[in-house]
Amino acid sequence: MKKLISMMLVLAFALTAFAGCGKTTPTSSAAAPESASESASTDAKLDVIGTGSVTYDPNAPVNNGEDITISFWYDDPGPEGYQRYAQAIEDYQKIHPNVKFDVNKSLGWGDYWAKLPVAVANGTGPDLMHFHLNWYGDFIPGLAEPYPDDLTAALVEGFSGVEPMMYESKTYTIPVGNMTGAIFYNKEMWAEAGLTDKDIPKTWDELREAAKKLTKKDGDKIVVNGMDIPDGYFLLALNYQKGYNVFAEDGKHTQMNNPGAIEAAKMLQGFITNDKIFAPGSGAAQERFGNKQSAMMYNWTWAGGWLKGNVGDSFEWGIFPTPTFGADTQVVDRNNPEVSAVVNAKSDPKNKAVAMDFLRFYFASDSYLVELANKTYTAPTKFSCMADPSIVSNEVVSTIASYIDKTVWTGICTSGFDPAVNQILGDELFIQGKDAKTTLQKFDDENAKLAGEAEFATAERKSPLAQYLK
């Protein structure tokens, strides 16, 4: 049974979701026939799929009814072997039995991204490909086909976050599920410390006090962290809470040596040195939490899938929204989306047309996007999916969905940005405990060296929340 606070969050989210989605309603899975042979032998018209801005007419012939094979690559399965496109492909082929899919799903993450850019560049790549924003600059605009203008217009109306991801007013991929950070906590340790649902913290000061009660020591040695600091990206979230952009106005140079980030960095360092609620150790935050070495951790919601697969029912854990510095905080965290598949610009025109038709079908059908959200622990970006009962009842998804509109997508960063975050903000600032102002300036200096290779300005200043950030 969910705790009272979880029920309150879910109820609040459900009410806001229904209120905000008046122009669209949840749709069921594609109205596909029972079999391909049935589709081929009946003249009965099928219902149009989708009731919002993105719709799909399953009665329109594809490729003039002529046989065609579409090659489609996507990387290894997600949580619990989830294949995000499998059901959509099956349903699409029932409607259009003349279309076959040659699917390559055998490549792991590393092999996939090592082989895909090379294959597409030399003309041997697939017609459709699963995509990740880390490779935005490698594919867009040269190797990816832009979506048709009418589809783009419908997506802008029916999904959130489409426009910041455009390149020169063209759409090549869109966010289909947004992920952000939250606090995971061990419910058994929470109860042992005498904490109840009323003690779920809303501010960092409240979290600090709860963490002190959760911390366990053997003499002076911390054996259970009250609160786990995962990496340098945690500081980026708090920088937004303090009202600052990560990047300067040019979108290429960072500006982390600012008063807000300095104050936040000192607070996190204080968790280690003054409050003694965290002792940096080996392994990742989710591993420490899963091994009961931490009672709470900040992490992104993919950790929910990791815990389900690696911890199972060995202990009960819960989740609550990322705390803030106060009720007037306008930006809670950053976000990063799961994105839609990309069409190969070098494919045959007929193959590109069918690939685009499949994507239109995929976007129109709420069921695939709801399943994606529940399996990947992301908040749906399609407005008509937000009030789906399975979303509302998913504790992880409904928790972040309650504040996902108060998060910012930083945008496309240079290849050296991630190592700088991990090394300078993570290792030097928190593990080594170096001076906050000096270390943040070093981070800015390091990123200044990378600014020349930045192909795109970051997107944070395009956010609806940009008005609250300096």
C-alpha cells in the first residue's frame, strides 16, 4: 500500500493532468486488424488513430500497396527486456501487410553507437534508427531527414519540448519522455529512524535534518550515508534552483562561477564536512543505495528501473520530489529526454516515405508512448498521455510528472562537457573537497577551451522557464 504522501502526490498530479489536457483525450492502441490476412481481405474502413493534433489514417495505402522492406536499428533492450518499437511494428504490419521490417536489435549500446554513424555516413545505414541526443551534432542536419512540415506542426501542438530541439526550424527528432532527478529513500531505514510521511522534506534544510537521523556510524566512521551525493550533475540542478543558467548568453561558455552555484556547492560540501551525512566511497550512488550503504540518494529516475532489476523486493524503497531552497523556487532541476527515432537522409525516397509514415503512426498512438514512460520511468511529453491511469499509478513517473514542467533541458553540449562535470564538479569539488569558487572557475575555464568545437548553442535560454534564470 502506498504511503499517504505518495497518494497525495498521485492525486494532485492526476487532477492537474486532467485539467491541462482538455483538448486531447487518451487513445487506445492502434486499431489494427487481428491479422495481416484479415487486413488484406477486408474492405471495412478502420478508425482514424489519435484524437489530438497528431492523427493517422490507417486506410491510406503505403507505397501504393507495393511490397517494401524497411531496415530499422535500435540498441539492446531496455529494462526487463523492453523493446520500445516491437508492438508498434507488429501493429503497423497488420494494417500494412505489404511493409516488412528488417530489425537489428542485437547491438549493445557501445557497438550500436560505434557502428551506426559510420554505416549511415557511408550509405549502408538503416532507414530508421533509434536515437540519442549525445549524437545530435553527428547526424543533424546532414544525415537525418527532417520531418514533414505538417507533422512538425501537429507535434508542436500535441507534445511538449519540440521547438527547442529543432534545427533551423526543422524537426528531426522529438522528446517522447522526459527524465529528471528525484530523491529515492529506503522506507525501512526511514521507519527505523522514527520518520513518517510527515517528515518527507520539501527543502534542503529539512532534508539535512532527516539525513542526520538516517546516518549510521561505527565510531567516527559513517557506515550508512544519510544522503548520497551522486556526481557533479547534482550541482547543475541546484544551480538552476538558485536562478542561474549553466551557460552564458552565447550558449557555448559556462558560467558556473556564480554566487548561486558557489552557495549550493558549499552546502553540498557541508553535507560531507560539517553535517557528516555522506562519506564519498567507491561505486555508483545507485549501487550504494541498493547495498543499503545509503538511506537516501539523489538520482535520475532511470534508477527506478535499475533498482527493480538489481534489488528487486529485497527492501522497500520510495521516491519524492527533489527538494528546493524555498517555496519561491521557480526551476527545480534539469531534464533530458528520451527521443524519437530518426529517418536516414541517405535512404531511398520510397523507404524514407514509409519510415516517416511509421513515425506518424507511432506518434498518433498513445499506448506506445504510455508504455515507454512506464518502462523507462519518464514523464510523457504527449499531452494526451498524461492522465492515463497507468501513468498516475506509477509512483516514480507520477512523482516527476508533478514538477517536470519546472525543469530545464540544458541542450546539446560539447563532447568534453560530461568529463569536465565528472572530474571537476564531481571528483575535485566533492571527493577532494577543493575550494568552491576556485573549482567552479576551473570548470568554466576548461569549458572555455571547448567552446570553439561547439556546433550548437545550448537550449536552456529557449525554455519557458528562461525568464527565471540569469
